[in-house]
Amino acid sequence: MDEQPFTDDEYAFLRHARFGELPPAVRPDERVALTETDPGRDRPEESEDPIRWNVQG
């Protein structure tokens, strides 16, 4: 016996039942520009000795 897939309205109800209501959207006048304060940590800084970071296993 084949089951019929849910309709979009049924999926919307199931999402609402599981996750609840979304918070209100942020208005454009409440938005701020993102400012990164920490440097990326994936590579050592240029001032350090590159030989020190040459790890061989």
C-alpha cells in the first residue's frame, strides 16, 4: 500500500510543530556592519619564523 506524500501545508505544519515560530525579521535600520576583530588562525603570522611551523611527521 503506497503512502501519499505530505502536502506543502502539512510539511509547514510539521515544521511549525517541531521548531516553533520564527523570530521576527531584523529591519534594515537595525542592521549593523560586521567587523572582524581577530585575525584568521589558519596560518601563522608573517612576523614569526616560518621554519618553526614546518612540521614533518
